[in-house]
Amino acid sequence: MLNHQWQLAARPKGHIQVSDFNWTTQELPSLEEGQVLIRNIYLSLDPANRGWIAEGGSYMAPVELGTVMPGICIGVVEDSRNEKFPQGTLVQAMIGWQEYMISDGRGLTAVPRIPGVPLEAFFTVLGHIGLTAYFGLLEIGQPKPGETICVSGAAGAVGSLVGQIGKLKGCRVVGIAGSDEKCQWLTETLGFDAAVNYKTENVRSALKAACPKGIDVIFENVGGAILDAELSLINQNARIALCGLISQYNAKELVPGPYMFGNILVKRARVEGFIVSDFIPRAMEAIPELAQWFLAGKLHYKVDIVEGLDQAPVAINKLFDGSNEGKLIVRISPEPAA
Amino acid sequence: MLNHQWQLAARPKGHIQVSDFNWTTQELPSLEEGQVLIRNIYLSLDPANRGWIAEGGSYMAPVELGTVMPGICIGVVEDSRNEKFPQGTLVQAMIGWQEYMISDGRGLTAVPRIPGVPLEAFFTVLGHIGLTAYFGLLEIGQPKPGETICVSGAAGAVGSLVGQIGKLKGCRVVGIAGSDEKCQWLTETLGFDAAVNYKTENVRSALKAACPKGIDVIFENVGGAILDAELSLINQNARIALCGLISQYNAKELVPGPYMFGNILVKRARVEGFIVSDFIPRAMEAIPELAQWFLAGKLHYKVDIVEGLDQAPVAINKLFDGSNEGKLIVRISPEPAA
């Protein structure tokens, strides 16, 4: 039985190129006792992936050249010699950019079938994206009812949930996104109080108008000029939850930090970086509330599904040019019948 | 009776010039019921003063042109019609850059005479400087025994206390200062584990050698390239207590934030600005411990006393070129006999 996988061939300079990967074929061995064969169904593409393959790495040592590109996936156990994961079990795991994986069960999380919950929800509201939004906003941002939250990358997978959770917690929520359509979705469907189109508006003036009482919490996904506009409007004791800096992930040279850095001092603000993996042990503090909101129709999301594993190296760039419409997912093979 | 005072004449462009102030003379009225006449003895010059007169202000509205330049001072009550502050009482107050002040008692803090404690100690270890070091390091920096603390502006009034408190709390302490003499004072007199001369050494390599286990707490007084060198060496969950950014207070244009800003995200670090005035209500949590350490000979400081109020506009620049040797104080008039 054959497996196809994308192996990292070169560290990208700037934007990711297809030539940074090799499309390879392997013959899969037969299963040993304790192992399972997983067919990959969905691959999550996330901004953090860019850091994993950067020179020097980011959170962890960089992915080695000549190995499979990692990625969070949902798959199905097609063959099993492990009683914990019988055939037909849906699992979430770091399968990576490949069609199949043989696993001894470590690092697999069973995904439950819940009526009314599509599988893709485990990549958004009920997965790493939901936990990022939940813990980043509530634990790091510490918003209080009536405060103003500003979210950059607001139409993205994380940002759109952050804003909705902020509204559920009684805050004023202002989002920054890259098109009028996205801004309209934020205010009309998701209930944001205001949205700023950073491609057509002067971000600082538009934000100032949208945040008449200043900004108490920034949920930052972008960095650069957008972060500067936000920082210029922070209130005393503001909290900045630093989730991502997508504007600089493809930079070929060192990028300066925010010009308004001094305002962190003057306003006695707190900037705190966080990573969802640090909160995984506490996932069950969040999942019940997220699930309850989702099943009650209070949390919306969009998915942008790209067909075919062969498209992964091209599709990932949609995250960086902002052309994705919702959570970016590659469909590698069909979902099994429920 | 005549008073002389320095009034702000212009907002400095870059470094402070004598011409930014006017030397003026006033006839003092006689005291009304409830008032006291205070003769100014010592004026504290602090980096934060620069922000008070900047366009747009910093923590507060900027000092108005044509008014006395503010400053923290110690004076003595020479005449009193207020029973709370009888003649001879030593007081700390925002007297400013002038010889005398008439006060109704609001904003005055009586300074006790303690055997073995010179008056100037109330500008260092037992005053706003000591509280800045104590709360900034312990509350914002949250150092744990065995962790590595890096202090910039380490030979300054605040930095030198921060390092000594860090040692008393069982940490490894590394300081950054601007001369070999200062570095020698840090390691030989104050007990710092290592010191880096930023004017003669490559700060990043020297810091890396001095912090073999990385940096857990940064106490930042400087900013710019020094902060970047420190940020490049932070450990996971590092805390950065942002006390000052003296390298940019005289900048005529916006200065970029740290190029290593992204490391705050990757290392899940926390950057928090703070201002000692926010901790004044909690001063009595700190003063007993600071006094105990000081009287036991465990906290050393230096003072750099400039003679004469006329020198204030020149002397303040010593803070920015690093030529001050210890806490910068202007002696305006003689201390009364104890």
C-alpha cells in the first residue's frame, strides 16, 4: 500500500513556494501489534506552520529537511491492532501533510461523533482554534464586561471566535479585517460592534472612532502597523494578548517592533505571548462552554476547504495574503459515513 | 522674602537645554492660617522628568509653559501656621525647581529622622527609587530563587537596588552599565554575579556568556539595542518589568520597538509597564523590609550631588549621557542640624 507525503525540501525565503517541498511516495509496512493505520481526512493549515519551518524554528526545533511537513489533522482508523483505537475511530493527531500514518497510539485523540457537530468543528470552535480564542481572550486578555476589545485578523479562524466570545462576555468588540465583505460578516453575522477595513481605511482614525472609550484588551494576530494603531489607543492597564504576528512571518529581514512600544510603559499595559499548546491540559475548562455556545447557535465560523493534498503548499499562502475565507482546511480524502 | 524658580519656557527638542527654562524671581506672600513655608533642601532629578515636559506628556498632562518645573524634593518647614507640620519638620513633596514653597499641607509627607539614615536615603532606598525597585522587581518581575535577572541601567539609582534585591532573593543577577568602573562597583561592592559594559562589549555575546541558563526576568530601564540583546536570550515564560526606556526619551522622531518583539510571542513572555506612583498606597508593604536591609548594611547606593539650583537644567542631562555616578540630586540649601 502506497502513501504520498510532502517532505520539507528547503527553508522558505519569504513566502512559501511549492519548490520548498518534495512530493514523495512510500510503501507502507504492515501493522505491528499495538499499531493503527490512519487515513488522513482533513489537514488544518495554520499561520504557526510558517514558524515551524523557519530557520532557527520558533516554539520548537525547526522541522528537519527531508521529513514530512507536520500539521494538525483529523483521520480515521482504517486498520487497527490497538484496542484503544478500533477500526472506524475518528482521531485528531499530527499526521502531517500525508495520506496515511501508522501510529502506536501516542498523540492520538479520539474525536467524538456529536449530532449537529460537523467534523470540521474540531478544527475550529471545538479544537485548537477555539481553545486559542478562549484562553487567549479570557485568561491572557482578562476582559471585564463593558470594556472594549480590539481584535486584529478578526475574520480569521481565531479572531472571529475571539470577537464572539467577547460579545458573550459583555464587551464592546471591534475587529480589523481586510475586505468590506469580511467586515460586513463581522458586524452583521457575528455581532461585532464595529469593523475596520485595514486595506481601505486609515486604521488609527477608524479605530479611534470605533473605540470612543479607548481599548482595554487587544487580541493581536497581526503586528506591524496595525498593532501600532491599536497601541496608540490603549487605556491605562490595558492587556495585549499576543497570539500571532502574521504580518512578519514571511519577512526576510528583522522587522522592528511596534513604534508605540513606549505606550506600554506609559499606560502600564501588559503584553503577554501565549501558545495554545500550553493550555491543552486545561482544555476541559473550555470545551463544555464552547460546545454549549456552539450548539445554542451562538458561535459561528466559516471554513475554507481546499480540495486535495497536492494543493497544500499553494493553499497555505492564502493565510498570508488574507484570501482565505474562514478556517483553512485541506480535504485529503472523504469523510466516512456517519 | 524672595523665591527663585526655574519655569518651563519651551518644550525641549531632543536634549534639555538651559534655554528651555527661565530663571525667575517672586516675592513670597506672608502665610495664611493652615499654611507652611518650606525651604527646599534637595531636588531629585529622575529620568521620568523628561516625559513630564514632553509634547503630549506621558503619565499626566504635560507641565504648562510658564510654570515651575516639578520635581520630588526634601525640604524643611521654616515657618508654620499648620499644627500638623510644625517649624523644623522635614518633608518630602513636589516642591519643584525652586527655593521655597508655600503649602497648605496637602501632598506633604513628613520625613522621620532615623539614626544612621542620611536624608538622601529618602531619595533612594527609602523613597520612590526604593519602591520602584522593590515593586517592579518583586511584583512585576516575579523572580524565583535560582532564576537569572538581567538589569539594564544597572548602575543607576533604581537598577543598582534592583540587583541587590535580586541577590537577597536568591537569584543570579547580571547588570548592564556604561563604564568599567560602574561594572566593577556592581560586581565587587553590590554583589552582582556579572556586569556587561555596553560601551565596550558586544552586549549580546557578553550577556550570553553571563547568563548561561538564559534570562528569566528583565528589569528594563533603557530600551533600544540593549533590550533587543536581552530579549534574544529570554527563557520560556520570562517576565519583563518595563520601568523605563531612557535611550529614547530624547528622540526627536518615533523610535522602533524592539526587533526581537516576536520573541515575546515565541517564548510566551510577559512585558508589563509600571509606574511607582501606582504602588505608593502599598508603600508600607515594602518600606519595613527595605529599611531592615538598609540598616543591616545589605543595600548600598551612591549619590551624585550637584551643588546649586542654578545647575538643575544642566545637571539633568547627566541622566541621559550616563555621566551621573549614583542617584542624581541637586543640593539647593543646607540640611538643618540634626
